[in-house]
Amino acid sequence: MPSQEVQVLVCLGETDVSVGRLWSHRRGVESMTFRYDESYLGLGLAYQLDPELPLVSSSLQTAAGRSIFGAFSDSAPDRWGRKLIARSESKRVEKEGGAQRHFGEFDYMLGVRDDVRQGALRFADINTGQFLASEDEGVPPLVDLPKLLNAAASLELGEEDDEDLSILLRGGSSLGGARPKAHIKMNDGKIAIAKFPSPGTDDWNVMKWEWVALELASRAGIEVPTSELHDVDGQAVLVIDRFDRNDDVRIGYVSAMTMLDLKDGDQSSYIEIADIITSESSKPKEDLKELWTRIVFSVLISNVDDHLRNHGFLRKSSAGWNLSPAFDLNPDPRPSGRQLQTSIDMSSFDASIDLALSVAVDFRLRESEALEILRSVVLATERWESTARSVGLGNEISLMAPAFEHDEARKAKQLVS
């Protein structure tokens, strides 16, 4: 397939600025080339989109074995969005016939709705300047939650029809992660993310427990997006604000995976994320404290979904990148809940309070400061049961107890008592 080319733009404040050109090549394997516009390089507000894309005038090529630059991967769909796109293509073939199209990373990146694409990047046709994947139909409103819930369940079970696909595609295929979800327009006009239960695979009420985790995190002093639970036909739907939007203004976003120049499946350490904060953050002391707080919080609630895509950075100003609010916090009562996806030090993935305390100095924390943070997290997380009961989770208390009541939690309480 010949090369394809698009114009890349980024939202700087309220202005869309042309950044450069992106080419996709598919000659056996997919790769990409990017070149910054000279006009962008001359801007005082210009910043590199990711570590693979330094501010130089020459063409930049993806590394061997990489089909897409990290910054562009962050604005493309993950498993749920790809499933939605693949099902839509299968339906098209059933109705129209012909061969099923093969989607590369470039296709997935451009296939999502422009208005809800994550972060501040936008893509336009190089000839017309028209934004790609712009939609005539708006994002579904809040009142459509029952339709979206039923459509997502049907897709999960392989029973979706054309109407189900239509409303899910309106909800946007740009969303990452494996869980069923969709964008919705709230009553105040803001765009939010609705996360749905997964029929047949959830062993507990995942949406309510994620809300519990977000509530406990907030009490522990961790920054989290605003969220609320909705009861839809007896099922819990979690609605979460978009933190990469300020009304209609797009805010730059990259994952920790991109900042560390890694790819899906790679693992790293919190110390290496801390190094990124030290070099890139406009408020490194505050962000380092926040990240360390999240470490001990994850240990105490057995949040093992802390892989590198679930840590992010926002560019709210020209001063640098700052930690995004925490997201995808999920307590896990299974024995595997004692192993994190991101290591606390440079080697061990154990969910350990001792390990967290041993690296506190790498987060610019004195021992007394670390113990005070730990005390705040202990006081917040020990209220897990009452918080769970407040949203009707009394019947799952014994099931989820191992996620909160374990040796590390008892050790933490002893340390701060």
C-alpha cells in the first residue's frame, strides 16, 4: 500500500496550530514518518509531542519494530474501540459484500471521532484542511444511557445489531482500555465517559467498586476526576468527567508509556516515572508527592491495574507536563492483587509498604512526610466498608475484603498508629 499523509495539528490554548506532517508506510510492516513544520518550530510555545519526536527540522522515523509514535498511539483506540471498529467493518461486509479491510495503526488513529479524540492532537486532510473523522451526529445525551448500556452488552455478547453499532459509534471509538464504555453529553453540555458492566466476565460489581476506589482516593488527597454512579435498569454505570478538556478547549495528554518511550507490554518502575516528573513537570515536588501517594494507595486497596497506560500527563500550560488525575483504580481481591504492574523500586513488583517507604527519598520526601502521607491514606482506605455499603455493596463485602484487609494494610496501620 502506498504511503498516506495527514496534517497534524495541536490545540494551544484555544487555537489549533499546525504541527507537521505524518506519513504512514505499509510495505510488509507498518511504520511512520513525521516532520515538524518550520512555522511550529519557530513558535515560543512549541513543545515536542513525545520523546521520539524532538524539535528538529529533519524527518523522524519510528524505531525498528514500532508502527506508530507513542503520542499518536495515545490518541488512538485501545481494545474496546478496536473491537467496535472491527465489528462495524464485519457488518459492512455482511451487507455490502467484498473483502474485509485490514486496519493498521494509522487507520485506527484516524478512525475515531475528532471531537472526542483524547488529548489535544487533531488530524486533517492535507488537501482540503478538513478535520478527519468529524461527525455530523452529536455525542449521545445522558438520557441515552439505557440504550448505550444495552448496546454495549449486546456487543460484548456478539449479539449487536446495526442500531447498537450506530449509537456506540456515536459514543466514540477513541476510548482506551478493554471495558465497554462510551462518551455521553451531560445535561450541562460537557462530554463525559460512561463505563459499563461487562456481562459474563465481571466477578463483582466492577463499576461500583471503581467508584469506591475513586472516593477513597479523593479522601486520601489524591487528585481524581469527578465521577458519579447511575442506576440504569438495575445496573451500575460509572460516569467520569474528561480531564483532558476545559469546556471546549483541548488539553494535551500523553501516557507514562509514551513519556518513557516504551510500548504496550513493556514494564517500568515508579522511580522512572518520578524521573520524568523531575525533568518535565512544572511543579515537580507536588507531582512527586502525588505519585508516591498513589503508590501506597494502590498497595492498600490492591489496585493492580497500574500499567503504564494508566498513568498520564497533561500539558495545561507552556510550563511543562504534570500528572493527570488518577484513573482506572480497581481493587482486586484475588491473590494476584499483591503484585503491581509497575514496580515500586527498580526490580520488585511486590505490593509492599516497606518498598514504598524505602524509595520515598526518590520522591523528595523525608521519612516524617512519607509517614504523614501514609497516615492519610490509611485513614481513608480503612473506611472502605462503610463507603461500599453506602452504594449498596453490602452483599459483596466478604468477597472484596481481601483487597483491603491484608498484611500490608495491617503493617501500614501499625506504622502510623
